Amino acid sequence: QDVSAGGDRGTLSPTEFNQWGVDGQLAVRLGQGYVEALAQVFQRPEDTRYDRPTWQREAERQLYQVRYRSGALGFADRLEVDTWFHDQGRATDRGNRLSEGRDRTVGAEARLKQRFGPVAATWGLHYHRDWIESEETRRGEGGAPDTVTRAPDATWDNPAVFALADYTPVPALTLTVGLRGDLFRLAS
């Protein structure tokens, strides 16, 4: 069935595009703890928007994550560590302009968990870094040269520390209090 857009945008006829994705997961027990690995890959080679039928778009994304969960450590009930890498690219061809970009993120977080009677405490460290790149090429007309405009590449760093406490005086009531300190640094 056709779908009508608002205003003079037109009608969306049934469309078709190809995309594919692959997910994989592996878990390994290590003593009282375990390690989990996750991978996701997604690809959309080309599609069009119904409201801009001359535009061609493509996208791809990859995510990799490794997670570790320990057993009791003596000084804490549990250690949890997560690390990840995310890579995403995109392109839109508008005929006279080609926009391309890539975003990457790498990060890690470590948490210690300990129970003190009715209080469950969590504290830890977090860090992630983002890289953002983009550019636009305007195609020259009538033999004129193409021009390339690059947006300033940006790097975003975010280290943080945090603490959280869940107090459960009775089974039907839990009070949570937390504190987090972040430092955001952006460079372009």
C-alpha cells in the first residue's frame, strides 16, 4: 500500500533495498568468572529516499565488545570490565554533492561491586574516545573542478569516575544514590 507524505512531499510507493547483518557471540567460563565476546556487522550497500529519489545512500557499521565478569575477589564481590569498538560509515550522493563521514568509538569501563548488608555498592572508572570525520565534495559543472569541503575532524575524550549505592531496608523498597564525575574534552 502506498503511503502519503505531508504537504507536497508525494507518495511513497512500496520500496526495496538490500541490507545484511551478521551477529556473533561467544562466552567462555574462567574459574568463577566468564568472558563474553560480541561482534555485529551491518551493511546497507545502497538505498534511496522516497522524498528524494535521485539521492543514493549507503551505510555500514561494525561493533565489537568484550565483557569480563569475575567471581569473588576478596576485596570485592565482583569485578566487571567492558571494552568496545564501534565503527560507522555513511555516504549520501545527491547528484551534484557527495557527503561522506565516519565515526569511531573506543571505550572501556571497570566496575567493582560489593555488598555491605542491605547496601549494594558499585564504583568504577569509565573512558571512551570518539573520532568524527566528514567531508563533502561538490561536483564541478561544465568542466569546472570538484571542490572538497572538510568539516573539522573532531576527537572527543570522556574519562569518568562513579559510585552508586542501592539500599534495600525491606524487600519491597530500594533507595538508590549515585555520584558521577565526567571530564569532556573536545578537540577539532
